[in-house]
Amino acid sequence: MKTLKYKHKRAFIGYGFIFPWLIGFILFFIVPVVSSFVMSFNDIVFKDGALKYTFLGIDNFKYAFTGDEKFLPYLSECLLDLVINVPLILICSFFFSLILNQNFRGNTIMKVVFFLPVVLGNGVFALYQTQLMEIQGVAVEMMQSESTDMLGGFTSGGLISFMSNAGLPEAVLDYLTIPIDRIYTLMSKSGVQTFIFLSGLKAVPSSLYESAYVEGCSGWDSFWKITLPMVSPMIIVNTIYTIVDSFAAEDNTLLNYIYEIGFNNTKFGLSASMAWIFFLILGIIVGIVIWAVNKRIVYLNEGR
């Protein structure tokens, strides 16, 4: 290892980190992916205890776009949520990371508070919350109604009325109030991104800020010329993570519809074709984001 160049050492360590995932991908993921790809070109019927395949070509893909009345509306809704949520989540998580990067009493508790929605929104906790809402549906609705009345100041209603009286156009009002109406979504889906940004902020050398202060730079100048460029590699990581997380969320209507088509209606071929369309669109979006954002990312020259 001592004879290797620094960049080769880092590459070797990086491959070591992804090696467990690569093993899991080979053992548990490749076969389902190939099977779903084959299913997408076939009509599949469960008969005599086995699946019977009838080759249809691209008929399933055509039907998804032209014959199914829900697929395209759900896809449009998914893409619209993506366009709205991803920028807001990135901005909020970066703002939260700037706050948590400051030294103040209770910093650790604040970090727990910001990450707690991530824990409570996954796995056993999410299942427990769903079951609790099913059992106590009426009580939950009453509590939500009361909390809405008590916390009315945190909704966009009053703000819309105020800004409407000020003469702002309705289109501008709708855009400005989206973050307020989606505050819970932003908080619950910003935890991981916040800590990724925070790790990037912690890696910025303090000597850069000291040099900038000596040269007479203000805090605003230091932010745009030091903080943001140094953290820019984390932006592309968080952007890709947020896009994938948004597409794979449990409340994604299109994903739930694909599941319903396959496992409730037993149309496995059509469900597989929809899933592959969904996956290809996700891949195209991620590719465009990487191409567009990567040009503006500042990477340190780590070659030695």
C-alpha cells in the first residue's frame, strides 16, 4: 500500500466500501432484475402451480402509455412532485446543516431532533404508525382537526390572504406558499441530506475562513466563495439521493399502483413493463442531473 499513489489508495478504499453492496447486488438483485425484464415482454398467467409465459413483444409498454388510464396521470404527478420537492429539500437540508454546524449549547440534541423523523418514518415505526391510524382513525382525524385550528398560523392560509391584499399575482402566491404547506414533508425527508451536508461543512479547513477574514471578506463573501464551492460535491450526492428517495417513497402513488397491478390484479407482465418505464425515466433524470450539476462542482486536486 505504501508504494501506491495517494489517489490509488483512495480508490482502493472506495472499492472496499462498495464491496459488500456489490456482493449483495450479485446474490440477491440480479436475478429479480433479469426476471422482471423478461416478464415485461410477456403475458403471464399462473396455471397448474406454475407461471405460463406468452410472448407479447412491446405490447405491455404500448398499453401502459395508451391503454391504461391511470399510469400517465400518476407518472405526471410523480414528476411534478419531484420538481417541487427536490429543490426545496436540498435548500432546507443545507440551511439546517448550516445551523447545526454552529457551536451552541444543545447542538447534539438538535441533531437528534432533525434526524428523528428519518427513524420514525421507516421500518417498524412506519408500520406501527399506519396500524395506529387504522385502529384510531376517528381519534386521529379529530386530533388533526384540533391541531390545525391551534396551529393555524403555521399554514399558508393567513400568508396567502396577507400577500394577496398586497397585490401579488396568484401564481407567485402558490409558489411561495408551497414550502409552508409541505413543511412536514420537508422536515421528514431532509434528515439524511442534512447530515451529508454537515459532513461536508466539517471538512472545510478553518484556515480558509481565517485567511478570508484577514483579507477583509465578509461572512456573505465567505459563504459564496468558500463554503458553497467546498460543499458542492455534496450537492450532487444529495440531489441523486433525494431523487431516488422520492421515486422509491412508500407514498409514491405510481409505485403503489404498479404494485397493485402486479400483485392484486395478477398482471405481472404489465406491472413489470410499468416498473421498467419508471426505472428508465429515473435513470434519464439522474443522468441529466449529473451532467448538468457536475459542470459546476468544485473538486479539490487530491493527486499526490
